[in-house]
Amino acid sequence: MALERYTLTFNTLMRNQPILYNLGKKYRLIVTLEKANLSDEAGWVQVAFNGDPDEIQRAVADLNTMGVFVTPIELAPIS
């Protein structure tokens, strides 16, 4: 199992759709919401995907085809 974190940015037309729920079911991922901000114009959410690395990549590709802008969150190494 892998844990990968992303920021997802989307428009208001997608705000009321169960995008993350559907991803979790379709790709058998555990989706953890870490932070979010919604406005009338757009929104973003920071999520952690926990699951098979190939399934995470398929989920990210699926988000891109839906028009969600996906940015990986890089973690700083612990020293």
C-alpha cells in the first residue's frame, strides 16, 4: 500500500458531486480529507490517497479527465 498526497482544484460545477467517494469505491482507495476551501467560484481540497500505487495513478488520471487540476504535495524529508 502507498500513501500519496495531492491538492485538487476544481470549479463550482463539480462542488456538489461525490468525486472523492466515487474514486475511493472505483479504485479501492482510502481517501482522507486533510484541508479544504470552497467558494462560490472554485474550490480546493488536500487529500491523502492510501492504496495500491497503480490504482492511485489511475485515480489521478481519472481526475484529470474530469477537469480537476491535480498537484502532488511533496513532503520535506525529516532530518
